[in-house]
Amino acid sequence: MPPEIHRAEDYTDFIAFIARNSHTGANYQVRVEIEEGLTLLTGEMVDCNRRCFFDIDGVTTAMYEVSGVRYDTQSEMALDERETLLQLMQGIETRAAPKTLEARMQTGRYYIAKDLVVPLVSKNPRGDRSELKTYLRRLHQENGLGLPPHISRMQVVELERVLDQVQQQYGFDDAAMIFSVRK
């Protein structure tokens, strides 16, 4: 049974979904398809639909649609298709940082060459202000991310909120941070 297709509410939601679901070990493609609507006597095309798709290993997992798009000419429609694809690829590259994307802008294909480096610790730093600050500094430094402002003044609850945001954005949990020794 094919997976449920995520229908994005807007462009930002679509890009965020793609960034959250892009990890090493798979091939990705972003596609843009424009469905022609009515062609008027002037040659103008109205009520066109622009659909953006996100595929993982050839299976569509997300879609974003804009209805009621208008084009003056066929070439304007083709140009919009190329520009939309380029804009999507740039948005994904920006949002997926610090993951390193290897992309082919013309085809919309990409893969993750380097994923987020998650520093390992022997015990969960949550609840301990000093350990949590140290962990967040390491995480941001090892991945080339800028530190949140005023991190040295933050309380445990605020530091945990920062960690939660990073975990949500890059798709890892507390278990990924803690190394365990097999016995």
C-alpha cells in the first residue's frame, strides 16, 4: 500500500516537510507540473494549476498545489515551471542546513551528502543547566550553526526548548545523543 501523501497547506509547510524528511541513504526529487486551464482568444491561459511534488526513492510523499494561476503565453508558463523548481531547490538547501545537499537544479534531484553531526554524551544533559549549555555549544559548533543569542543567561527550561527546536528541525531525539556500551 503506497504511503499517505502529505498535502502541504502553503509553500513554507512544503519546504519544512521536505527538510524534515531528507536524510542520508535515499534519493530525492522535487518536481513541478503545471496543468493548463482555459485558453482565451487572446492566448492567455487562466485557471491553471501549479503542482509541486516531493519524491523519496521514486515514491511521491508530499504535494503542494496552487490553483487559479494565470499565464500570458506558453513560454511564460514554461519559465514559471523552471523558476519554481529552482526556488524550491534553493529553499530546501537553505532549510536543510547544515545538511549538505548534492543537487542537480535542472532535474530537481538531490541526495544528502552529509547529515547533521549529533555529538554523543554518556548521559542525557536535560535537567542540568551546565551540561545542557555545553551540549548545545558542541552541537552548534560541530555543525557550523550560530549559537542562539544569550545562551549563557538561559535557564534550564529555555535551554531545553532550544534543544527541542533543533531536534525537531533536524529529526533526531534524545536516544540519538546518548551512546551506550554493549555488554
